[in-house]
Amino acid sequence: MKKYLKNAFVIGFFCLLSINSHSQWTKGKGKGYYKLSFWYLESDEHYTDTGETDPNVTRGQYNFNFYGAYGISDKIDAIVYFPFFSGTYENDVISGTTGETISSGERFNSIGDLELTMQLKLLKTKSLALSGSLVLGVPTGNRNGGSDGSFQTGDGEFNQLLRVNLGVPFKLFNTNFYSKTYVGFNNRTEGFSDEFRTGLELGGNIFNKKVWLIARSNIVQSMQNGSLNAQNSQGSIFANNIEYTSIGGEIAYYITKKLGVSFNFTGLISGKIIYTEPSISGGIFLDIK
């Protein structure tokens, strides 16, 4: 059971790495957005497969990642997300009675799973933007890291997410705002269950257009149609049938018209087979308009 939890919850939160802004507006030919970020999570509690909470050995996950979106044409964007240095660790388990080490901690570093996206503009007017996206999850990470195979930096499966995105700009109190929403279907391989995904984002540009304040919510729902059972060859599950509803916020500050920094905080309202604690991330970006 311990291996079941360690494996499932560490990999499960990788789903939240896709909470980058889902761009409904294409960039335009030659324009782009590029970001270097650090992401971190540590938790000693998890949601079970019934949605209840249970304690677990303290585990952490972190990565340094690159996100880039480039306008190939006025209608097509190419987007890449790559965690080029990813790690997971487990703390020592210390006896509260004797102070002795019950089990030693461990750390494993590798690269994470690459995500490639092609986005096509379907419709754009002054009042809305509609686009379609194909997201390919490439299993470049390590699914069998550490001494027991549970210190993964990737899920080992090639998935395809097809998504439709809708965005609406508007003004409130003479301030520029936008709202975005998306729905998508994620086809997973290697015996993993497929997923339904949806989300909502709201942002506002304040302080003379130097600061963006953004709120996001995302939902992942398992289709429960996979063949992967509770154990793999290492004797532990590999994050099948993960579900969650997340909510988070981001602040982005433009130091210049192109260069800026951002900070993100994301937590869960509910979940299954996933950590309960929030994640934080921060980075520096270049916005070429």
C-alpha cells in the first residue's frame, strides 16, 4: 500500500503542470511568449481513491521548466513545455519514540515529460476568440526512478489531448479583462484511462498595464476505461484514474514592455489519488508582441 501511495501521488501532481495559460488567442506570425520557471510541491497528506484524506511519508516534487509559444503564421502557433530538470525526494522517517531512523530518505533527478502543442485559430472577432489545440505528451521522463521504481519524473505513456478553447475580452471600470474556457479529451496509452478536462481563467491588467492578476480553475475527470490494474511490474500503481478540481492564482509583473516575472499558487478543492498540498511556481518571461 505504501508503494501504491508513493508512486501514484508523486506522478499525479504532474497533471497540474499543464495549468499554464491555455492561449485562446494565437500569437501572430513571428510573435511569441517564452518563460523559464521553477515549480515545487511537498506534501505529507493525500486524497485516496475515494476522495478521503490520509497521511503519507513526506514527499516532494520540483522541476525547472521551459515554456515557449511561437506564431508560425497568423493562424497557427507552436507551443512547447519541457521540464529539463526534474526531481522527486522522500524525507527520512524518524521514530517519535526513540529518535531512530525507521527508513532512509531518497532523491532522484532526471528530465520530465515533454509536451508539444499545435494551436489553430478558428475564429477571431473583437468580442471573442475560438481556437483548437492538439497537445502531445511525449514520455521523455523516467517512470522507474529510485531504488523501488517509485521516484518517477514521467508517466511512460504517449497521450494526445484534443482541446477547444474560447476567449472573451472585456472592460470593467475602464480596465482590460479577459475570460477563457476550454474543454478537452485526453487519450492515454499504455493501459491508462482516458480523461475529460475543462477549465476557466479570468485575468485583469492593472497599474498602467504593468501587472496581470489571473485566477484559474481546472478539472480532470477519469473515464475509468483503462486496463492498468493496481500494480505494475514494480508492485505499485502508476497514477491511473487521477481526478482533481484545482483553483489557483498568478501575478505577472512587466519590468519592461517585453520582460517580466511571475508567481503562481495552485491548490486543490477535491481530488482522488493525488497530493492535498498546494504547489508554487515562479519564473521570468519574455513577451514578444
